[in-house]
Amino acid sequence: METSAKLYSLSFGNVKTYLFALLFVAGNIALPQLCHLVPMGGQTLLPIYFFTLIAAYKFGFRVGLLTALLSPVINHLLFGMPAAAALPVLLVKSGLLAGTAALAARYTQKVSLIALLGAILVYQVIGTAFEWAWCSNFFLAVQDFRIGVPGMLIQWFGGYVVLKAISKL
């Protein structure tokens, strides 16, 4: 399924880049707090990535990258989650998601379930390889594929619904 959409690639010189990034960072702060009310909610639902996907797909790599880098750091500083030891992996995965989502949007020029799935799978596979190299523990590295599938499905279908809803903005 595909929906035509207005997609942007905002520059770092555009004030809208920072305003949209702050909006999506706020979402990436609020959503994890809600998900952490559920046991294993963060690890299962992967909420820190949701608004990064939306930001990068709709507004381009720069908004996505700012959202990807600021969200985990601000969450850590405010709430201690994610743990400091997890930050490098989360930052890499978030950055990968920003890149793959922006690239998918640029390539397709529409909101597409296939493009979203591709972006999610690419960031997860490359991110898992990085995590395995980083921590030398394959079982830990594949955690998103072991218990985070519901979160990936939420990113995929929920991201599609949100992007479709804002497609004409």
C-alpha cells in the first residue's frame, strides 16, 4: 500500500529543522515513559525509535538525525534510561534508522509499507551486527529480533498510519 505524500528534506540552516526535531524528541521522551509502565515495555515495544522513523521519513535525514541523537541522550539525562552502557548502540541504531527512513522516503517519494519495512529491517540488521561487534554477545545483540518484534511491527504499521495521516502537511 502506498500513499502520495509531501515529503521534505530540511536543511540545518532552516529553523523548521530544529522545531520539528524538538517536537519529535518530545514524542521520543513521552512514548518511552508510557511504555516503561509495562513490564519489559522498552525492550519489547522499542519506543525510542518510533518518532525518529516519522521524523526522518517525513522531514528528511537532518530532522531524523537530530531526533535520533537527542532522544536517547535526553532520556538518559532525565530518567537514566537508556543506561549509559546502552547509549552507543542506541545512538548507532537510531542514526541508522534516520538514514534508512530518509533514504526510503527519498527513493519512493510516497508513504509505502514496503519502504517502511525495508528501512526498519535494514537499521535492525546493521544495528544488530554493530551491537554484536560492540558487546561480543550474539544473544544480547539479537534481542530486538527475539523480543522486540512487537515494537518493530508498531514502527511499521503505526509509522505508516501516522505518516499517512500527516501525508498532506
